[in-house]
Amino acid sequence: MTAPTDCPPLLRRPVLATAAARRDGTHPLVPGWAFAVAWLAVAALTVLATAGVVGQDAPGARAWLDVGTAVLALAVLPLLWSRSPRDAPVLGALVLAALVACSGAATPASTVATLQVARWYPLRTALPVAVAGSVGHAVQAVWRPQALPLGWWLLCDLAVHAALLGWGLYRQSRAQVLWSLRDRARRAETEQERRVAEARVAERTRIAREMHDTLAHRLSLLAATAGALEYRPDADPAQLARAASLVRAGVSAALDDLRDVVRVLRSDGAEPGAGTRAAPAPQPTLDDVDRLVAESRDAGGDVDYVRSGSAVVPRAVEVAAFRVVQEGLTNARRHAPGSPVTVRVTAATGEVRVTVSDAGPRLVAVGAPTSGDGSGTGLVGLRERVDLLGGSLDARDRGAGFVLDARLPWDA
């Protein structure tokens, strides 16, 4: 991670170098204790280097130059770990390269500066700094005698700075790889959590849709039956008993469904026992349409049911066809109470067609049983279910009634 290319070559932003580096690409945040230890270590080496250089020369102005250079080097040294301004380490390294040309007392600080810049900055910035440090040592060797011949001194100087540059870049690359691996692991973990959350939401949405379809049908059936009991208290006792039994059984089944959905929706998959949840109820088939029609007839509805075709239909298509009939009967009880309903199910090869139609709302007396108004979301969920199977759903008024026509294709 580097700065925009319009910055001068020597003023690039530091690259990401350690696991503690900031995400915006600036150089690492060095703890205070680490900086204190590093400064003390370099200061100790600087004192030793100053003592060695002063000991080699005769007392005089040159000794004061060495001491002054050491003091300036220690004063500039904190820039190598500074975060403001962001290019302070580069400027500090260049200043130390100029100081090392005056005296060997600045050699430890200049060496550390080359290594630090190589660890924090890209090659296009670290290389000029290393060259500046090498040139500074070469200038020092030219005007101040060294223990080695000048040629060997220059060769060693070049080799040392090349090693510092290579080591710093290696540490930088290694830190970048480690950071990339950690970041990839974090991203993978976050992505996995996101997928799990999406799967949980999708499953709860599916459960809510199933509960809407099932409970809306059952509760509307119960409302119609209870309304009939209230409207016709003088009916035959056997019919009253049968209707009451239907209400009792429907309420019990609705309560069971509510308990199941509340248990599932309360669960977040982490509490004990979440993995031992009861198995879901079996999905309905086309054969269960007979039960829907029988329940509607028992509740006093006039339902004409015709089923044709004997093709073997996939389970997903059977469930969708069942839900279409269920939603059609529920809507007929809500919006056209007392109206005769016609249900047609044709299971042909490659397609199932379901048609539920009514004759429109009847004029009923005051106090006659009704099932109330729906929320309007049943057809929306049903249309989504049919669309997912590649089918089509047509829900429209036909003047005196309402028609729900669904085509559910499948690969034969």
C-alpha cells in the first residue's frame, strides 16, 4: 500500500510492514517502550563509536566535530519512529547520511535509519536512502583515514548497505504476507458468518411463509365454522357436535404450529439442544388437496373439486400446487363467503395446472359468518413461490368472481 504516484520519489508513504500497522498504509505504530529501548541501544552504540573515533584522532577541533555529530545524530534519531509528519523517517535518514559524511560517530544511527526505511517504505524510496547512506560513508572515508584501504572500504560499505536494504525489504514482504493471510482469514470468517446469517434469515422467512399459508387457511376455516355455529344455533345437534369437533381439532393443530414456529424463531442456533430440534413436518402433496376440500366442505363450504392426470410430479411442484389450492380456498372464504368454489388440478406430463375460482361475494344477512379481511401478503408469497419454479400465477377478477390460475412447469 503506497501513496499516490504524484508524490516525489523520496516522499512516498510507508508501506504496510508489520501486523501492528495501520490499515491506511502508514508506517507501524511503535509502542513507547519499544522506541525507548531502540533509542537507548542506538545511543549506547553512538557513544561507543564516538569514543572510538575521538580516540583515533588527536585532541582538537575534529574531536568537537565528532561529539557534535553524535549529539545531532541522537537528536535526529527519534524521527525514525515518528508518525508526524508521515515522511519524517525518510528525512531523518537523509540527515543522518549527511552527518555520517562528517564523522563516524553517526554510523550507528545512519545504519539503523537505512534499515528502518527499508522496512517501512517501498523499494523506490528505500533504495535512494541506502545510496545516500553509502555515499555519506564513502565521503567520510575520503577525507578521514580508515583502517582499511579505500577500495576495500568502499566495497564493504556498499555490501553492508545492500544487506541492510535486502534485509529490510525481506522483513517488509514477510510482514505484508502475514498481514494478508490474517486479513484473508478475517474476511473468510466474516463471510462465513454472513452466509450463516443469510441462511438463517432465509430459513426463517421460509418458515414464516409456510406458517402464513397453513395458519391463514386453518384460522379462516375455524372462523367460518365458529361463525356458522353462532349464526345457526338451532342446527342439528350432530352437526353442531361435528362443527365443534372441527374447531377443537383446528385450534389444537394451529397451537402446535405456533409452538413450532416460535421455538424455531427464538432459536439462534447456539443454545443447548439447538441441534436436537424436532424434525419438520412432512411437506404436503397433491393427495392432501382432498383433505383441504373435505375440511372446507365440513365447514359448510360449497366446493367442487376435480383432479385429472396421473403424472408423477416432483415434490416441490406438489407443494406449490397444494399452497395454491390452500390460498385460493382461504381467499374464497374471506372475500366470497357462501359462494360456490371450483377447484381444478391437472397433473399432465411436464406441467401442473391449478385453478381455483369462485362466483363472487354473496349478499349475506347481518350477523352472517365471515372470515375477515386478509393482509394481502398471501398472494405475494405465493407468486414468489411459483416464480421460483419457473411458473406463472394469474390472479384476477372475472366480473362476478375471482380466479386464481397457476401453471407449474417441470422437466418430464
